[in-house]
Amino acid sequence: MIYRTPKYTKSFQCTADKCRDSCCIGWEITVDARTLAKYKRMRGALGEDIRKSLSPDGCFLLGENMRCPHLLKNGLCRIICEKGDAALCDICREHPRFYNYYGDLCEWGVGLACESAAQLILSAKAPLAFEEEEKEGEVEDCDEALLSLLFSEREKMLAFALDEKRGLSEKLFILESWAEDLQEFIDNADICKELFVFCAENQDIQSFFTEDRFAKYRKIILSLEPLSELWTARCENVSLPIHTDENGAIFSRLLAYFIFRYFLSSAMEGDCTAGMGLALFSAAWILAICESEGRTTLEGIAEAAKDFSKEAEYSEDNRDAVLEAFSAFNG
């Protein structure tokens, strides 16, 4: 199995007690079966306290202010302090990493829901540089011809998303058309014999940022189950962005992140528009939040991206709802 990741992930580090928005607060933490068995055997006061803190269905019972029962007052994890990272359950050890599997390839990275990862992603000078290493892993069956086509097109899409000569509105509009055309090709052509060709230069470019589109986007975002009551109020106050090319490089990296993470996995399931729709929606809504709230620095934009990611990306139900909203087969 080949494991492939952006080079910047090697620089990721949890900021632990220095984190301003701990992932140990506000999240439901489900302990995997392997770690549950380990906790049942763990001796000493820590083992007893862990067992007392678990619900019947294997989740940590959150305390005051939705804090994990093992989060110390100094912001550190008691389990790590006493037993090390190896004693953590899978979700705690892996957060904010994600993994997508395609045949004998696993693509992985770190996600925006962590403030440290968000700043890393949005500041990366070479977001298209990847590292690969071979590890043991179970190879999954996949359509090799489809995977080859999608890899080729996604590589071009990522390069296009990061093209400094194009404005963000133009990028979003063309990428939407690109995904739609690719979906039509896959649905109707023999991908083993016919060649898909998309020319960005031949597109009749229109503004991506329209009142109608943002009315649809607002309806989607407000239909999701909020993690925070403040999030709903923030989204209600978001207006159509006007200055769409300020901090263009940062928002291009943001767009590339979403395309890298979601386009291929969605397209391999037969839906090119769902993953691309999520990517365009996410980049556009984060831009709108930043403009509405006057966020212009890397740190400010990263914080808004992190907040969006926690609400709309790292909630599985909310993410699926967004994907469904942009599915080629929805209606």
C-alpha cells in the first residue's frame, strides 16, 4: 500500500495546552473496540477513572462546558501525561488526520478543524508537493480506468485552483463547469476508449458570486445542525462577498485542500459534482465569513476556516448533507 500526503503534513504538531480551541471540548468522543478492551484491563487510578467516565455505548461522558473528563485544567490530556499517546483511542490519536483509500493507494492529510493544521494548510508554500511511502495495508478493489481519469483531471484542477493569474470567482465558476462536464462524460462515454477534454479558455465565464447562489448557500448552511449557537448567528449575518481577490493565495490553498480531500472520493463513488460542490461552497462561505467579519490576516482566516470545518466538515451528518445538496443525482 502506498501512503501519499502533502509534504506540509510532516510539519504538523498539536499545540496541546497552547491551543485556543481544544478538540477535547465540545466533541463526542467514541472509543474504538480495541481501546475499550485495553481500558477494561488498565490498572490503577487512571484505569478506574476511565471506566467510570465511559457511557454504556463506549463514549466519554463529557463534563462541565462539554469538556472531556480527562482534560486537565492546564489544557493537557491526563491519559497522555500518564500513559503516552499509545493509550489514546483511535479518534483522539488520529485527529485531525483523514484517510482516503483508492485501490493500493491511501491519500491522507490533516484537516482544517484543528487551528494548528488550518494555519499550516493555508500558509503552505508548496501545497501540491507530495510525499509517498510504502506500508502494509489492505488493497481495495477499484475501477482502475476511472481512477486514472480522475487522478489526471484532479491534478489539473488542483493546478488550476492554485493559478495565481486567475481570480477566485473565475476559478470557482470554471471548476464547477469542469466537474459537471466530467460527470456527463463518465455517465455517457466509454472512458477506456474516449478521451475527456476540458478547455478552461473556452468557457463563457460569469460571476460565481451572485445573490441567487448565496441565497442557496445560506439555506444549506442554516439547515445544518449547529455545534455552537453562535455559529448560526454568524452565518445569518454573512453577506455576499465583494472583494473576492483579496488574500487570493490563501483562499486558493483553501480551495485546493477541499478538492484534494473530497473530489476524488466523491467521484470514485460516481458523483463528480458532490465533492466539487462541497469544495466550492466551503471556500466561498469561508470567504464570505472573513469579509463580513473583517478577517484579513492568515490567523484570522485560519480561525474562520477552522470554525467552518468543525461545523460543516467534521460533523459527519452535516458533511453528508452538504454533499447531498450538490449531488448530480439530487433531483
